Amino acid sequence: MFLNCHSYFSLRYGTLPIDDLVEEALKIGVTALALTDINNSSGVPDFIKTCRKAGIKPITGIEFREDDRLLYVGIARNREGMHELNDLLTRHNISGNPLPGRPADLDNCFIIYPLESYPDVRLHDNEWVGIRMRETRRLISSGFKSNQSKLLLMHPVTFADADGYQLHQNLRAIDHNTLLSKLNESQMADPGERFWPVQELKAALYDYPRIIQNTLQVISQCEAEFDFTTVKNKQAFTGNSRDDYHLLSKLAMDGVLERYGKTALKRFNGFKKSWTSFPGSAFRPIF
């Protein structure tokens, strides 16, 4: 039932280590859980491993944001779906172009839009509108009252308790370089973004059983996979360790020059010359 959970990999936003997130879910009998950190998927391997140990079905995805604005949550159906989500994020990070308002070519993913900003067009089969618990009363006066065929429950989890919420507030103040007293609601998570017992969630949606059915349907179609038996890291970035060393050295010196200027570079080269003059020095020249 929880398709939008944040760990502390949601930098300056989430508060929970992966182990604590899964432990909190286990306390209330959660059987399936989705990790959707903000604009990254760094916690996915640890999340899958921890969920498997706890007997919880892991579901993975990414929450896409533009500053404080939630665009959509991508849920991977399978390993290929996770590749599609990471590819979308990587292209955005490299190009600097804005994230698309309606992503395309994510055939192995579910895309969940927030209720306040979903596309005003016919949604594709893999597109849904997520509703939070505090938003259910809005259904009474909306077009979704009589038709919930595209609605999912998307109750976010960001912290475990009041102390976690306070930590979250401090992280948001740091992110915005401002005082706690100057933060506004749009810059923070809702205080209710914690685990609720599943039966309470279902009871709150008693008048909207289709939403529960849709959510369970999506959960049933997702499988998170990760091979922990082989090392995924490249042995060498360029093809061999010597070229890696020279590339890293060049990038480091380029950074010194850009950040500190030619004076610092001259001082470093002078230090390098004096150091390598010592007998038995292990200092390796960069240039």
C-alpha cells in the first residue's frame, strides 16, 4: 500500500536509513514496499537486500521533482523499468534540460501524477493519478467521485515520528539556506508522511474500494531484481588503471586551476618538485 517511500538518500529531505524504513514497515505488517527516493536511486540495492531478509516484497522507483515541486513518481515493473527511470534521470542530469512534464518511452514503468497536477488528457494504461489520505475529501466535488478507474493510493513516507519530522524540517531549512521560521508548507513534507496501519488506510478509503483495488493491482505487477552474486563496478574506467590515474590527475588539476587559479597551481608544482627530490620518494608526477 506504500508506493512512495523516502530514505535518507532523498538528500536534505528524507530522514530514514534503509534498515529503519524497512523495520518501521515490518512493525505494522507491511508485505510490499516501494522505495522512491527523490531524483536518485542510490539506495535500491540495499533496499532490495533488506526487504528480502525481512520477508517484504521490494518495489523500486524514483520520485521526480523540480526543486520543491513534485512532477511524478516512477515505479519500475521490473529491472528494465528501473533502467528506463535511471536513463531518464541521467539524460536530465547530463543535459541540464528540464524533466519532461509527461515522460515518454517508459513501457516498463508506472507513472503516478499528483492529484493537483496530472495531465488534462486521456491517461495511458501505465499512467495513474495518486491520491493522498488527506486528499480523499476532494473527491466529493471532483470528476473522480464516480470514476476512480485511474486513481491509486499514494501515501508518502518520509519519517517515522515527531523527532523525524523535526529533523526533516532542519534538513529543508539547510537545503533552502533559511531559518526554520521562514520555511513554508510547500518546502516541507506533510507531518502525516509516516507509516499508517494498513487497516486504517483501508478504513479511510471504505467509500472508494476501487482505489485500493488499483493500488494492489499495481503492486502485484512489480518485481524488483538485483544480482548480488557479481561485482557490477568497472575494473577500469578508461580500460586500464594507468590511464585512469592520469585522467583522474588531470581532472583534479583542472579543478584546482578553475577553483583556485594559477597561483595555487604554481605552488603545487613547486611542492611536487621539492618532494620528488627526496631519495625514495613515492610521489608520482602528474604531468
